[in-house]
Amino acid sequence: MSEIGELLANAKLDFAPSEIAWGDDGLRLVAFGLHRTHAPFKTQKLSVLNTDSGEIRWSAEALDTTSVVISSDGQFVAGAGGDGAVVPIEEFVPFLDCNEVPRDEREECERFNQEEAGVHIVGWTPPPRRIWVRAMDSAIVRWRLDDPDGDVRHLVHSPDGRLLAGSGKALRILDAVDGSLKSGFPAVVPQLPPVYTRDSQRLAVADATRVVLVDVTAGAIRWMTGMPAAITAFAFTADETALVVTTEREAFTLRAADGDIRETVALEDPLPGTVVTALSSGGRRLLRVGSQTMVLWDLSDGGRRFSVPVSGAARVRFNPVLPEIAIASADGVKVVNSLLGTTVWETATDPLTGLAFSRDGQRLALGGQGRQGSGFLRIHSMAPTSVSSLTFEGPVKKIALTSAAAPLAVAAGHEPEAKASLFRADTGEPVLEKKLPGEINTLEFSPDGHHFATGNTDGGVRLFRTDTGERRWIVAHTAPVEAVAFLPSSGGNDDLVTACRDKTTRRLAREEGDEVWRFHHPQPVTRVATSADGRFVATACADRSTRILAPDTGAELAVFSHDGKLRAIAFNPQGSVLATGGDDGAVLIISTATRKEIGRSQHTRDVTAVAFSGDGKLLATAGKDEAVHLWDVAAAPPKKVRTLTFPQTVTRLRFHPSDPQLALVNDEPGPTVVIVDPTTDTELARLAHPATVNDLAFSPDGKLLATACADGLARIYPGRR
């Protein structure tokens, strides 16, 4: 994996890009900027580049280009401005026959022929102003539409790619396929680029002091709301139920349904004379750049969070995914964390003229002017850097972490044969390797980190020392072992509890592996969990039931049933609440004190994961309905506080042991670990992986986060954001 700031591609250009636009697929981008001067015209050049190599696919000359955008499918690029090159106006002055003039005038005749006769450029004809659409691959024109008065200043593609909104002296909505006019609003004079909703059904625009919402399907204005001062920026909230609108001194929240102002927030210590204003995605944070300072405000309360010194005419961009801001100036680029203001990465460069994050937030393109006068475009990685990694020959299936001055990780893979590999989590240095029969279904460290246990399809449960790799013991079961869990004890001699397809749950003494007790289930046992205080054991059985067992005797204390196969069980850290989730879409929230159900999180499809926060107050549940429900289980009764939605199913959930962080695994748009603040829904980081993430784990002290990936790498990342 590339490191943050690593140079991925470098293109030499004959112009300095002032504007850069990425395609949604991240495969290509468009850059344009000033090229040369033909008095009185300053012409531009537009180039389409491959982002992996920096190769220029094609270029075109233009004049006064005001906007360039790429369609959502990445197949077309649209622009507004002078379409083509400036054409010279030529005049021919006939040559003189110097043999026909008097001898004393021949010198002047020859000078005239050399300097004044012949073809001369006496002027320039600008290209026609148009809105145009070209193929990204070939530059073939799809359509052109005359715009002689330069009415269009901003172009925006609808998310579904069917429409193209043009704004400036009026608002026009065009068919993206052929350029035909779908609807027009001459009374609306937008000053800023329009914004579509994700379903392409609504379009928000802002003129000097009004916000207008257009119903795209009906081709009509739904509402219009006046603001008390000039509008500087606007954006839909993440759930698109409201619009955030800013002026120089205030931020307003307008209800998307009718435009009513439902909240007004005064900005703490506004920055007058702002050069640049930007809103983060969802309208949570406001960024302004003055002549020497960049300031960020949190619009939940208008508080001024931090400021960063800038030099000259700085350009800034919010990362569309990660909590980052890129600042480009004459002497270099700096990327800062938008929550804290801390520097993520910085480097000195030649003077920069343009910048843009890729749509997934994983890359940053920088355009500028080289010292020798040539232009450049450089693409840097913004992917969070892993601390270390260990390579397997096949997919990594399981991973676990310890906390220590020299932290350890253990990971399991099956190809070409099953093995558990122990390595230094901070350096990736291998420590030892254990090859085992069958496949490793489960892998756990003891709470003190001195041992790790494996459960295999051969029915064996094995305990190993982490310092020497010595196998302390093996206990055979008569069927595959599905799960193991250490049972914490006050003396630190934590025993092991197993879940097996032979229908048993067993408690095994850590010292010698002696069986303390065995509980028989009516069907195979698929999961087991122990409370952190050692007071309870919970099992998941193929009979669709969860059982709470007494840890000292294995006696059954309670049974709870689902209408589908059980997929997840977990205790909160205090051991006071148990959560169970199944294919019936239900997550039962159970009090271990009363052994009664006290709440239920309902998904519309199968449950995939459950997890509790480190303080035990929050429960997260995930399902195949692509939703993550967050519950306040400290409330009586537990209450749902929010729902997070994702384009794909979330398959894993892990809370940070102490910080407000929730790590989720899904495929959006590729295999990704997304880390969010569950109290604010703010995305803190996104760890892209090249293949399916099979497992993840925080270290007990929260300093590290590990992932097991099907690409054959076990990766370790910083645990705190």
C-alpha cells in the first residue's frame, strides 16, 4: 500500500492547471489553465489525463472557460466557454519589385519587403462561446450548444448522469445526452454552483440573497427563501432534509421541504474580507481563507475551532470523505485534520495553482508552475498509512492484537495450509509461525497477552505461549471448533471456553487444558462470548437459541430464542447487557441481572454484527439492510439514538476501547474499513483495501487497529484518529 503523500503520478504540461476535476471512477481527470497570450486574449488549454500514469489522453485549446465537469459514469466531460482556439486575422501586403524603383530608393524597398510585405496577423478572432460535451476517451464532440452571451458560469451533472445544470445569468437544466432544454428559470441568477440531491430529483441554487429549490421532475420552483445578507456558501445536510446556508456572519439551516429557517447560528469571530469560502460535505464545517489566515468553524454551534496561517492567495479543498483540508500556496501544500487542525502531511513544492481530491478522498492532485516555466500535475496518495504488515501466501482470515511496550499480533490463513503467524504489530517483524491441521476458525489472545488459542476444523483447541511458541496443550473435540473465548478471572489465570459443532460448550483450564465443565446443546454451537467481569458465558446454538451459562458450573441460567440462525452475540464491558442478533433481523437486548429482554433492534434483513462501546453505553447493530443502528443501552429502557446507512452491507463492527470511534467493514465502493465518530456521525478515516476484509480488531489499549484481508496481508494501523 502507498504511504500518505507518496507521489503516484507526475505529468509535465505546457500550462499551469488552475482547475482540476476528477471522474467518479478515479481513472481520469481534467485539468485546465492559462496557456498563452494572443493580445488581447489569454487562451487556455484543457487536458484529460490518466490518473495512474499521468499520461495525457488528449488536449484542446479554449478561451474563458468557466466550468468543466465530468459525468457520473466518467464517460463524458462538459465545459462552458470559448470552444476552440483563437484564430488569427491575416492581411497580405504585396511585395515590391525593387528593380523597378530608382537606385537611391532600393535600400528602402528591400527593407519594406523584409519587414512589411507578406502575410501579417492584424488581429484575432475568439472561438464561439458554447456549452459542449466531449467523450473522455477520444475528445469526440457529443453535442454543442451556443452560449454567445456567456450566460453559463457553472455546470453540474446530476448524480444519475441524465441532466446538466447550467447557472450564471439564468438557470438552465439541459438533457445531458443531446443538450435539449428540459427547463429554464430566467428569473433565477445563481452566483454559486447548483447542488443536486443524490436522487437527482431536487436542485438547490443561490443567487445574491435568495436560496431556491427546484423540483427537477416537475420543472418548477418548489420554494424560495430570502437571506438577510449575501450568501457565501450552501450545501445539503447529509440526510438531505435541510440546507445549510452561510453569510459572512451567520449560518442558517433551512428545511428542505419548505425552505423555512429552522435554526440560525452566529459565527464566532467572523473573518471579514474573505477571499475563499467552502463548506464541508453535509454542511457541518465552514472554511474561510483571508489574506493571511484560514479559519474553520463548527456550524453546530458557530464555534471557531482553529486557524492556520497561509501565505499569499492560498487555495483550499475539503477532502470529500476523510476529515482533511488541503491548503495549496506558492510555497507548498499542507493537509490538516479538519477536526483538530493538526498537520497530516505537508511538503514544499514549486508554486501551486490548483488542487483537487479524488471522489473517494484517497488521492490529491496538485497543479502548478515549475521553476523553468513549464506546468505540472502531480498525484499524491492520501490513503492512511499502515504501521506495519505481514504477508501470507493466501487470504488472511483472522487477526488479534495485544497491548504491550512491544505489541504483538497473531493472524491466521489457510492457503496453502493453515497457519497462525505471530508478529510484532509495531514493526511487522515475524516472531513465530505455527502450521496446523484443518482450517483455523477462531483465534484469540489471553487478556494478559502471554498466550494465544486457536480452534480448528480438525476439532482441536490449542494453547500456545507467545514468548516461545510452545504449545501448552491440545484438547480434541469430535467436530470442528467454531469459537473460543477466554474467561477473565481475578487471579489472571484465565480459562478458555469453547463452542463446537459437536453440540458442546466446554470450559478448559488454562494451565493444563483440563475440562472444568461441559454443557450439551441440542444442536451444534456456533458462537461463544464471555463477560469482561467473568460472571457470565453466552452461547449461540444452531437451534436458534442463545443460552446464558454460569461460568463456575456451566449451568443454564436463561434461554432466548430467535426466528432465524444466530449470527452475533456480545456482552457490554460491564457484563450487565447481552446482545444477540440473527437472520430474523432482530437484535435482542438482554439484562443479565433480570435475564429478561429489555429492548430490541430490528433490521429488515439478516443481522451481520453487534458491538458495544468501551463505556458500555452504546450498542451498534448491523444488518444486510445496509443500516447500522446505534442504541443508548444506558437508558431505561434502551432507546435508538441514530441510524447510519451505507451503500453496502456492513459485515464487521468494532468499537475503540476508549475513544468515540466505531470501525465498520463494508464494500463502499470497494472493500473498506470506515471509522466514524458514533456520537456525531462524523467520518474520521477510511482505510481502503484491495480485497475483502475478513476480520478486524483494536488492541486492548486502543493504540492499534488490525485488519485481515483476502489479498494476503495482515495490516496494522494507528488506532486513534
